[in-house]
Amino acid sequence: MRVLYDEQAIAARIDEMAREMANDLPKDFLLAPVLTGAFIFAADLIRALHKYGSDPIVDFVQLSSYGGARASSGVVTLLKDFSVDIKGKHVLLVDDVLDTGRSLHFGKGMISDRGAADVKTCVLIKKLTGRAEDLNPDYIGFEAGADDFLIGYGMDDNGHRRGLPFLGAV
């Protein structure tokens, strides 16, 4: 395993992203982390947003295209739906990693179809790889190589290593 981004680099980048989001988004937007990988990133992002005067509503959605494997199955499954009505809301969909783009594309489309006023996307890490879907996130934390299997800071290897305080590759 090698460390790609340490704790200090992650904290500094999240702070920069939160400042930018606080200037771009309404103060009471809906922050929608994609479970399970984005929960640690989302928690730190919410605290940083508060520092810049934003007070987002938070609700989770759970999508899966990996199913415990190291490669996407190509099929996105909705495992947990929103518990709030998103019609008319400004939504920031927050995911851990942009790889094939299928999950983020699916989530963004679902939110738009349900009548959100606006949908922005944010990823902690964008892999430098070909995409199955044409998608450019509005906010990007970092980049990683196409062949990097990412772990730590919420990302896992079959349920393990989520708690590492850094982003690593195996």
C-alpha cells in the first residue's frame, strides 16, 4: 500500500472546496452523500461548510455498482433512497471516487428526475481513466491513477481499511 494523500493534504483541500461551495451554493442546500464510501469525506465537508456559513440539510443515498468486487459490475443499484423530498431543492451529490461515472451519473439523473432545482456533484477523488458516462464533477478534491485501487478515508477493500486517516492505493 502507498499513501497518495495524507491527512493534512485532505484537510486543506476540503477546506478549499468548502469555501468555494459556500460561495456557489445557497446556504441551506441539500448535501447528499453516497453511502458508504463518502461518509467520512461528507462529515469533514459538512464541518468545513459550517465554518464558511453554510447550513446544509443532510440526507443519504446508497448506490452500488461494485458489490464487494474491485471492479464495477456495470449495473448501478439503489440500495437506500432519500428520506426527504428533493423537489425544488438545490442538491450537492457527494461521492468518494469518480471511476466509471455510472453511480454519479445514475444519482444525478435520479435527483434531476425528481424535480430538484439544481444538482451539483462533488467527488473526493477523480480517477484518471476512461468513463462509461460523460460526467465532469463540479467539485473535485484530488486525482488518482486509472489503475489505483483506493482505500482509506471511507473507501474500502471488501469492507476493510475504511478507517485509515489517509487516501492510499493498493
